[in-house]
Amino acid sequence: MILVFDIGTTALKGALFSLDGRLIKKASLPVGLFESDNPLIHEADPEEWINVMKKLVPNLLSDSRKDLRAIVVSGNGPTLVPTGGDGKPLYPAMTWMDRRGIEEAKIIKEQSGEYVDPTFFLPKVLWIKRNKPEIFEKTCFFFSCPEYITYFLTGGAVMVFPGDGLEKFIWTDELITLLDMDKEKFPPFVDFGHPAGNVTKRAAKTMGIKSGVPVFAGGPDFLMSLLGTATVVPGRGCDRAGTSEGINICSQKKVDDSRLLCYRHIVREYWNVTGIISTSGKALDWFKSIFFGKEISFAQLFKKASQARAGSGKLLFLPYLTGERAPIWDPHARGVFTGLALHHGVEEMARAVIESTGFAIRDVLSVMEEHDIFVDELRITGNPAKSELWNQIKADITGKSILVPEISESELVGNLCVALYGLGEFSSLGEASEKNVKIGKVFKPENDNKNLYDNLFSMYRETYKNMRHIFSEMAGIEDKENK
């Protein structure tokens, strides 16, 4: 048996697979973020992840403890966890949405000559060094989310290196030295499937599993989703949908464009061309919370949105509620409804928020197509993949077929592939992926609304361009108020 976990922003998922790739059980429980009035701060409690995993284990394993062959953990990132010598976190996890390191990102750019987004690891480390020096000094290791759990399970300090080209996304020895930091605080890089260690007696007692089980290095959830959707050959694309959105294209060639990220694919002979959208599912969650709270379910919200016509009655929404990454990389960008009129209701507003994800995806794909990176399909994963309305809207706006795997939690399937590779069941990660991923349903673009969506997409882009200077000025006002 293989036990896998994926630590999301709002939920922690787990699954038990057989060695032949059959899903035996899966389960999930909610995890949360700390509340903050500062729009730049987004923190989580790392110990909550362990407590939730502990609750999931009995349900997943039941009588299979003695048959457990491997464990793999993936998780959200770039999320930073400073950990003491006893393995306990010294400070709340600074999640992938946290943007308080804006000044630190500027310092790193001055040192390296390259733009580094405040959400990346090193700006967060530098923020702690400059603003919480006592925490920085006590830190034994800086981990990402899944590596923190791996360290808890095994006592083995590792950091998965996603691939060449992502050095600025994480850290380099040169930058660590330039920023006057201790290299010993940064775990050594390893590849996916690396044997990180075995479950210790202490962790086994806490989690309710047997000691000695091998733990293989998982990694960032957005890369596990590539394996879990079989986006492992050139020309395939993956839409990793959830709280945020990641558009990943498997490519034979490298793309050099500051609006995108490009690094070695998890299948090392290829490249992964990607654009990360900060708030997609989170934007819809925000909308539901503001207008309905717990009064209705997401299924009921989708039903309301389906009552509005395509184009939401000529209403647009910019989903930049925590700033935006690709392709604009603007930490000051904010959410905007454009075209709001008296005849618009919650139905149109809800649909506009849903459609904004399609426009954001198309924005990223358009930049990729400037470099002759084209795809006809996007393999979708995550909770949004369960909504037929959302899938069809994405297909119609982007003009791409949306393929839904049989198991929508692709991170869990990706972790399965890593475990099977680590155990020697397959000779490569790509082979394990092709063998274990099955497509369940396909949503093809409908051309009835093509002209409408083409026009609205142009307006979507123009809205940001026209609002960019206002976002910047508003950020200046916020800074003065916070001093």
C-alpha cells in the first residue's frame, strides 16, 4: 500500500493506493489561514497540518498499517516554514499568497539583476531576517510546506529542486552569500523520488503508523499535478485549478520571457512553461463569503451563475484580490468589477467571477503563443474541475478542450507516481504517469459565444492597463496608513 498526502491552502487531502495504482480510499479535512487585516499577510499554522494528517490516517489505513510500503507528501508553495532544532515551527508559515516581502524582493533584484516576486521563498527569508531577527537566528532550517512534513516524519532535512530555471524561485548559494545568510539554514536540494528517510518511532507514535516506512521526496503541488494529469509529453497542457491557478505546458524548447516561468520539466528532457494566477477559486470563495456566507453551497452558487447569460450581461471582473503573478507580476493589483449597472444581480456577478478565471488563463496562454507554444487541450485538476459550468466556460473562453481525469485530485496521483518510481516499480516518472492516469470527461469549446468572449477578453486586458497606475497610487496610500 502507498499512503500519500497533499497540503492545500484550504484542505488537506490524503489517499491510499495499491501497488498497481488502484485508489482504495481518499479523504480530506479543512485547514485554514490566520485572519489578518493586512492584505499582504497570509499565514497558516504548520502544526495544524500535522494534526489534520493525524486525523486522516485512521480512516485511510484502517487495517492496512502492516502493508504500508511508502509515503509521499506534496504541498502548496512557495510557502515558507522556519523550523527550530527540535523540528517545531518558530513562526507561522508564510504561505504562497504572502506578499509582505516587497522591499526584500527589490533588494534581491538589486543583488541578482533579476525580478523576484515577493511570494517567492528568498524574499520571505530576507523579510524574517530584517523584521524578525530573533526568529532568523533560532531557525535551524527553512523548509517549504511538504518538506517540513517530510522532516517531521523522518528527521531528514531536504528541499526538492523542481528543475533548472527555478533557482530564483527558491534560492542559490550565491544569493545566500550575497544576502549574508548562513547556508546551513537551507536544506540540500534533492530530486523527486529521493529517499528522504524512514518514519521515526516518534512520528509513528504521533501519526498512528508503523516506524521504518520509507518516505520519498514529493514536492510542490503544482508539479505533482503534472504527473497526476499525465502532462508529460510536449503539446500537453495542465490547468491546476484550486485556490489559485497554474497553467503548465510541456514543451521541447525553453522560453525566455519575464512574464512567464520556464524551467526543466519533471520529465527532465523537456521544459515546463508556466504562468501562475494568484486568486481564482479563492476569488469565488471570497464572493460567496461576502454575499452568502454559509447560506448556500458552491453547487447552489454555480446554479445561480448558470442563470446569467454568457458574458455576464457585459460585466467583467479582475480577480486580482491578492495582487497578480503571471503575466503582469503586479503585487499592487486589486480586484475590480467593470461595467456594473443596476440591472446586474448576484447571478451576473457570480458568473463574472467564474469567467474571470477563463480570461486570466487566456491571458497566460496568449503570452505563451507569442513564443509558438500552442496546445489544443488543458488537463484540469482540483475542486473546480468538478464543476461542469466552470469547465465549459474555460473551454469557451480559451478555445481549448478541457480534459478531466478520472481522479481529479491529481496531486495525490502524482505522489503515487513518485512512490512507485521510488520503489523501483517504473524506470521513470513519465512512465509511471502514463500508466496511472485515465481521462474521464472532455469539454469541447462551443463557438456560439466566441465573438463575445473575444471582445470581452480585449476589454479584460485593457481594464488592467487603465487601472495599473491607480493600483500603484492606492498602494502608496496603504503604506502611509500602515506607518
